[in-house]
Amino acid sequence: MHNLLAILAAYLLGSVPFAMISSKLFGLADPRTYGSGNPGATNVLRSGNKKAALFTLIGDALKGWLAVFAAQQAGLSDLGIGLVALAVFFGHLFPIFLKFKGGKGVATAAGVLLALDPLLGLMVLGTWLLVAYVSRYSSLAAIVAAAAAPLYFALMHGAEGQFAVVLVLLLALVAKHWQNLQRLMAGQESKIGSKKKA
């Protein structure tokens, strides 16, 4: 019962749509109505409001970190912590508050990884930043960083512990970015900082 309540709470926390909250706070249009239509930090950035995008990024990452940290502090088993990590992540992807149509999970996954293993999280964030800086494609950075995460974990800890959780995060992130990958291959993907379409 303890684990079930923690998983439900994590899912609800993951469902909190910080892109929508920041857009209302900063007087912006619904992020689902422009750009990629994705309620996430990268799309909010297309509004031209960097503060709103940063608020979204921090909020989405913080909820991932907080859910896992709380589970750790509550003394849940490794299995319980892993399920909480997945619950908050999938809450972001399929939020009950947005009719199960959420963001792509990059920031929330980063928060989850930082809580599971701070060094792993920093390595994945570093990979994202490097690829994003060089390519200017947020989606490419997300895919490369996601692919690197289980490799980093395996090198550090072997294929045990929370490896399965990291692998599920990878598969879900790639699936959510499948259309972006197709646009990248076609040379039609928007770069970081590109403004919303009029």
C-alpha cells in the first residue's frame, strides 16, 4: 500500500504541467498552439520568453528529482524507488491534467537521473549540453543523451540496480522523439531558439 500511494503521488506530481503554468504566469499563449505544440521548455522558448522557458525547465526537472528523492527518504525499496521514478516520468508524458497529452520528458528524466545517481545525471546533462551547443537541435541532444544514459550507467554500476529504469527512460524518450528524428533526417527540424510561427 505504501508503494502504491507513493507511485500515485509521483504520477500526479509528474502530471503538473509547468509549461502551462509558466505560460499563464508570463502572459503567453498556450504552448500547444504554436511551434511543435509540445508543452515543454524548448517549445516555450519559441515564444521568445527565456524566463518562462527557464521556469518550465526547472519545474519539470524539479518534479522528477523531488519524487525520487522523497521515495529514497521514505525508505522505499529499490523496486519502489524505480517504480516512483517511472511514475513521475510517465506522469509528465501522459498527464491526467492535460488529457494524457504531455511533454517529451527530457527535463523530468534529467531530474529523475540526478536523484538516482547525481554523477550519472550530470554526465547525461553534459552530453545534452554538448550536443545541443554543437548542433543547435534540442531533439538530437535529447536522443543522444538518452542513448548515452544506459551506457554510462552500465559502465558505472553494471546492468543491475536501476539499469532497467534508465533503459525504459531511453526507450520512452526515443519513442516520444520519433517524429523529431524523422524531421532531422529530412532536414526540417527546428533549431533551438527559433521563434514560433505566426
